[in-house]
Amino acid sequence: MNNLFNYIEKKSPIHDLTGATKLVCLFLWSLAAMTSYDTRLLAVLAVLGIALFPVGKIGVKDVSFMLWFTLVFLVLNTILVYLFSPHHGTEVYGTCTYLFGMSGHFAPTAEQLFFQLNYILKYFATIPFVLLFVCTTNPSEFAASLNKIGVSYSVSYSVALALRYIPDIQKQYHEISQASQARGIELSKKASLIHRLKSASAILVPLILSSMDRIEIISNAMELRCFGKNKKRTWYMARPFKALDYISIAVCALLLVISITLTVVNGSRFYNPFK
Amino acid sequence: MKKLSVKTIVAIGIGAALFFVLGRFVAIPSPVPNTNISIQYGLLAFIAAVFGPIAGALAGLIGHFFIDFSYGWGVWWSWVIASAVFGCLVGIVTLKLKLDEGEFGTKGIITFNIGQAISHVIAWVVVAPVLDILMYKEPANKVFVQGITGAIINIITTAIIGTIICIAYSKAIPKKGSLKEEN
């Protein structure tokens, strides 16, 4: 399971933070990056996020696969934005400066290029932090931290159950799919799309029926142990807060405050150098 | 909020795990980024139909969150929330169906499919693009094209897979009054 979520066990200040702290920081950070389109703030967030990697002792090698994935995604999205609305930047910034003496629908404008730069920066402001979170947070601690930040414990327990059963269901899916393929069900590219969907459901039916049995068994076992009787419960993976936890939350909260202040000061979510 | 029953809690957990496995390992990419030909919505519609709107919403939310999370591209909140909305809507539309009592006839199939189609349209053509515009200030026509493509593909996959699963499940359950006293 740890493999699946790319958790890398190491000893570092970031690993030592409690899961709840990291979750709160992730929320504050993403909110900060989400509200503002201010180039300066996004640049600071991007640099800060990347600078945290050595602190967490995570190398480029550890996340290279995910980075590639994200880069492809980013390039595709950037091209799409340009293809669909080459004048989005002009609308956002209110001016129109054609570059290289060209004009027409697809001619590059300074505003559009600046908007796209911001768009890319926005990715770089959030993605390193999420990657870091994924690499340094033990999935088992995740449910405990959800409960700590105020999510009701039954819902947190659902999250814990999901994490617990993902590997089991994955294994079962694999087994059923191999068994079906041995009986001649085609899932590869040779079959047509509709045909493939039909074959997929031939695997799904046994998988889901056995999962329904699983639900029955687990809920019976939990009811026998009086789950949900008390108002609170304790978590094996929960840890107490330390000084560093409070400091990190404070720093991330500060970033959010800066982001909101900048939005108010700029009068919009964008930083406009064209005025 | 009404207290969740233990069975619903477990159903949310297992449903989210199934949603994750199907979405993460069985996805077929489509030409438009962000949108996979994803069979997990058939499953989500089924979970919502059997266990109700809260289970549907939370299973979608948790499952989709974990998918984004494990890819590491950042959690795309607008789409995660749209998944939850879809689960919730299907749950509401299918409240009257008694799937867990083994009843899923022609009428049930029609209700289920109309319900899922409407829910998909609301989730992907309204909720996801609007949130994309509000949160990320993306150009409107790009997100609407992505949303409409997603909605069409999801309606087709849910219609095929969701219906098949529901029929199979309802057949596996003995119907009320299916036992007769022998003379």
C-alpha cells in the first residue's frame, strides 16, 4: 500500500510533522495558490515548494515518474487553453498588445503569454507541495489526522477502511481479470470499445458481488464490537503536536493571508503589469 | 446530520476503494485531457442506488480524491466535488428503487438511466466547469468542452456498466415472496 501512494519512509523534519499538520498545511497552501493569480506570490510559492524537497530528503529520482506525468498533463492543458481561447489574456488584463507585428485570431499577444505563464506557475505553486505531502505522509496516519481536524470519526473511519481495502480489492480485481482472460474474455486493444466495456463488466460483476459480501461481513464485525456507540475514539497512529507543527501551520496560514491581501490590494485575482 | 449506520460507513469505505481501483488501474485515456473513459462511475451509480445519496457522495469524494492524490498531479478539487455531486444526485433519484430487495425491472432500468444521465450532465457540464472557472479562472469554452466530453462518455459507460451491475445484483438477491409453501 505504501508503494501505491508513494510514501517514502525517511527521517526528516517534514516526516516528523504530524499527519494533521501536513493536511492543514496542504489545505491552506492550496487555498492560497487557488485564490490568487498574482505572479509574484505564485513564484514565491513555487520556489518555496521546491526548496522544501531537500528538507524532506526527497530526491528528484523518487518523484520522477509523477513529475513526467504531470508535465505531460501540463503541456497538454497549456496548448488546449491557447487553442480554445487565444484571447483569454486580453480579456483578463483589459489591454491587447500584439507581438512580432502579427494580428489575427491566433496571433500571440503579450497578455496571453503572460496569462499562460501564470497558468504554468500555478501548477508549479501547488504540485511540488502535493508531491511532498504524498511522499512524506504515512497513509495510515491520514484517517487519524482527518478526525483531528474535525471530520466526524465515522467518516474518517470510512477513509481508513478505503485505504485498508484498496490493496485487497486490487488483488481481487487482478485475479478475476486473469481468470476471465483465461476463459477468452478480450480486454486488449484488439477488441472494439463497446466490446471492451462489455468485457470489463464481466469482470466487474463478480468483483462487486464479492465486495457486497465483504461489506456485509465487515459491518457485522463492527456492529458486534459496538462501533459508533461512543462519541469519540482513539487512533493508533495519532501523534501529539510539537512546536514545529504549530510553526508550520502558522507559516501556511500567513501565506493564505498574504494571498487574500494581495487579491484585495490588486482589486482582482490577477497581478496586472499592463496598466 | 442523521447518524450514519455502520453498514453505510463500510459501504462508503469499500465503495471508495472500488472506485479507486477501477479509476486508477482500468482507465482508458480519451483524446481530451482530464477526461478518461472511466468505468468507475457505473460502480458509483450502483453504490448510490443501493446505499443512498450520502454513501454515493462520500464514496465519490474519497475515491476521486485518492485517485488524484496517487497520481500526484495535485488534487483537482473542482472535479472531485463534481464526482461527489454525481454520487449524491444518483442516490436521490434512485431512492425509490428497491434494489436491495431484488427489484430492478424495466421501470427500474429506465429510472436509473434517466437519473444517471441527468446527474452526469449536472455534475460535468454545470458543477465541474463552473468550479473550474471560479477556482482556477480557466477559459470558459475549454472547460465546457472538457465537461461535455466527460459527460457524454460517462453517460454511455454508466448506462452499460451500471445497468449490468444493477441487474446482476438484483438477480442475486431472493425476491420477497419468492418462497411458496408446498402442499
